[in-house]
Amino acid sequence: MTMLTVLPCDRLAEVMPDLLDDPELLSPTDAAHVSQCLRCQAEMARFRRLRRMLLNLREQPIAADPELLEEILAGLDSAAERRARHRIAGRRAASIMGLAAATAAGVGGVLVLATRRRSA
Amino acid sequence: MVAPAAAADVARSGHNEMGALVAEARDGDRGAFDALVRRTWADTYSLAFRLTGNAEDAREVCQEAYLRAFRGLRRFRGDARFTTWLYRITANCASTQLGRRRRHRHEELGEDLELNDLSPSVDPVGRSESASLRDAVQRALAALPPKLRAVVVLRDIYDLSHEVIAAELGISVSAAKVRLHRARHRLRDDVLLRSEVEGSSNDDVDRPAM
């Protein structure tokens, strides 16, 4: 019966993409292997190159339709107007509620006084 | 050519200006918020396009992101950069948009990424990468399934942490790492291995017969 063994290169190929974020994943034994193995070094170089190429895309903005800026600003204008209307409506509601509460308190007070006079 | 120290100063002063605009906008200055939009919209659109893979969705995501930022600016604590905060909102909006699309159309997006954006990179190493390889990266990114693409775009292009990516996409940190692992493997296969194979087959063609 033959025993199947996983070569360090195959095992390391699986963790190579993760090494970009966490180089500590590479144990000293594996690091020693990589330093001697051209296949693993090539694989590591591929992922580093890929990362570099992706990072460089950040400096290459995708051309947008200039009208989009106007649309965004118009959308913000509408949102700001809605917000202002809600604030005004909220203040009006608060004023009305306050007035209603004051009226109710006044009426209540008058009723209490009237009841006391009658009983006196 | 701008010296690195001078470039760092420019970046720092730009960051300070953004900070001042954010403070004014938080105090209710609409003009300051508009100025922030003007400074960041192209970058936000690029991110939205890379996440969604098409212009129509990118426009919607971009508009929604600024509306959310406007509404939530008072909650922005300022412990991260405004642009990073905006990236998070954009990623969240794109995730929602893609979810909505999937429910409506049941199809994978991003097969037709337009390549109309290739301004030269400021990184000298990046500049030396061949234009065809850059195109290949863009195409390979566009061909990734949206779930894989979102993670690799946010991590490898916009440098967000695993934790932030997981939070904005509504997945666990370990799921984000697994998706990133798969995405990088696929990009490596689609971009680098393919270019190596094509390069070696061209060598075979060019080599004179012995």
C-alpha cells in the first residue's frame, strides 16, 4: 500500500493568499522551506504582485458621468428640504400640543374652582 | 516629480482640509457637505462601480451613499477618515443593492465592466506593469461573483480591515476571510497564471525552429 503525503509546496500554496494579511501564518519550518524552494517563492511572488496590482487600481478612478454629481447634490437638496419641513412640522406640532395642554390645564383649573365655590 | 516628503505634506493638508469641512458640515453647513461631495464623488463612484460591476447600479449606490452620509453625519465620530467612513457606507449600500438585484433577476452581475478609466498610476512599480495586465485584472475582477468581488475590492484596493468588511457586508469575519482567500486564488489563476501560460506559448511561437 502506498502512503499519500502532501508536499510542503502543496500545503503552502493553500495558505499563500492569506500570508498577504498575516505573514505570521508561516512557521519557521515553512519559512525555511520557502527560502529553499523556487516553486514556493514563485507562488509567493505571484500573490504579492497581484496585491500590488490591485492596490494600484485605487489610483485609477473609473470615469463617471459628470451629471451624476449634479444628481447627488439635487438629491441632497431634496433631503435637506424634507428635513427642514419635518423640523417645522415638529415645532408646529409641539406648539399645538403645548397650547392644548395649557388650555386643558386652564379649563381644569376653572372647573376645580367652580366646584369648590359650589360646595362652599 | 513630487518628492515623497512634499507629497506627504500635500496629503496631510488635504486630510486637514477634509477634517475642517466635516466639522463645518456636522454643524449644519450645507455648503461644506457639498464641498465634501465634490471632493469624494469620483472615488466613491469608482468603488461603487467596482462593487456592483455596472454603471446603473453604481449611480444608485453612489446617490444612496451620500444621502445616508448626510443623514448620519452627526453620528460620524471622526476617529476614522471621512473617506473610510464613506467607503463603509458605500459598501453597505452596494451590498443591499446587489441583494435586491439578486432577488429580482437571479443573475450574476458584472460581466460587462467597461474599461474607460485607465489613468496612469502614481506608483512607479504599478506604472511598469503592462497595460494589458492591468486590463486583465479589471476583467478578472468583473468576472468574479459579486460576493467574492466585494471582499477583495474592499480589502485589496481600499484597504479596509476584515472586521469592517464583515460588518458592512453583514457576514462573519471568518466568512470574509474565506471569500478573500477564494477571490485571490481565482484572480491569481485568471490574471497571472494565464499571462504566464500565454507568455510561454508566445515564446514557443517566436523561437526559431532548430
